Amino acid sequence: MVDKLSKYAGWVLYALLAVSAVLAVLFYTETLSTDNFMQWAYVLLIASVIIAIASPVYGFIMAPKNAIKLLVILGVVAIIAFVAYSIAGNTFSETRLELLKINAQTSRNVGMGLYFTYFAGAVAVLSIVFSSVIKIFK
């Protein structure tokens, strides 16, 4: 059943690609209006959001053991986000915040995003090194 579903999904994606290509050509030859082209972009956005939500749900139904791995990964991401938020702070003075037209919370959120990116990058590099070392010993 999974093979049939992926086969049908592939054909649907090819059809969406073909329609998008035709609409792009019509748009650039100025046959299709910008509004119609944007409506097609919204259709593609909605379809991708539905697929992005439905695909993991279908995967959990077909293989419930993988859900535990995902929950562990989401837990680790939540811990990293909490640590990043705890470390981040506002380093700007009130005058500088007014000049930048932001508040202290926005400054802290930006700092959290930066720290989270640093931590995620470090985890990615460490996982690459770890997998390479493990591969050598296998």
C-alpha cells in the first residue's frame, strides 16, 4: 500500500509541477495576471502545508515506533530552545532600543534565535564528526 501511495503522490506532484511550469510561462509572456499567478502560489502553499502535516501523521500510523524517536528529538529541541532563551538577554540601553524601534523582549528573542542557531550548528557538526568516527571503526 505504501508503494501505491507514493506512486500516486509522485504523479500528483508531477502534475502540479507541469501546471506550475505552464502557468510560469504564461505569466512571463504576460498572458496570465499577477493575481492569478499568486492564487496558484497560495494553492501550492496550502497543499504543501497539508502534505507537511499529513505525511508525519500517516508515518506514525504506519510505524508507531518511530513516534517515540520523534518525541525524543522534539524534547531535545525544546531543551535547547529553553537553554538558548535562558542565556539570551537584552544588551541594549533604552535609548538604543528606541532608536532601533524594538523592545527588550524582541532583543531577547533575537538573541535566543542566534544562540539556538549556534547550538543547532554545533550539534550538526558534532553529529557529522561522530558518524564519521563510528564509520571508521565499523
